Amino acid sequence: MGRLFAGTEFYQPANCERCGELEADCQCPPPPTPRIPPAKQTAKLSIEQRKKGKVVTVVRGLPAEGNDLPELLGELKTVCGAGGALKDEALEIQGKHLDRVRDTLQQIGYQVRS
């Protein structure tokens, strides 16, 4: 990362704020991404039909930043006993599982709209 006086006699390389080492030599792990509390989020549930008559339960409205969507998808797939996928910040669970998904998200603390 360049500094204001890079390449001049006034240049001072940046140091890590946590360990004090030069940023190039720093071994600190990256800071954790802040999580949005589930109570402050609303999940929107719907049942959609895909090509060839496949039915999926879709969860939208949860941003990728501030959530661990792959972990949440895994939990929902386990509860429903079905497969699923993460597509464009939408969680898709194979089959009609609206009630199970709603109950699970409410237990975690999310607000749910159908």
C-alpha cells in the first residue's frame, strides 16, 4: 500500500496497528468480519418451481456480509434432510420445506416473512 511520500526521503513504511511490525512482515490474522445479529434481519421465504417441475424453498433477504450463509445453508439442509445451493445471496433448499425452514430460522433468532 503506497503512502503519501512513497519514493521520497520522507517515506515511512506502515506498521501493523496490532503487533507493530512492518505491514509487509506482519503475521497477524485478518480481523473477523462483523456479524449482524439475527434479530435485526428479516428472511423472506418462498416456494418456487424450477424447470422440469422441481420445487425449491428459497430464503432471501440475508446479506452475505455479516452472515455465514454457507454455514446457515448447511444447517437448513441438515434440518430438512435435503440438498440445496447458495445462489446470489439466496439459499435454495430442494423440496417444500417452508415450515421447517421458518421454524429453524426463528429458533436461531431471525425475523421471518413468507
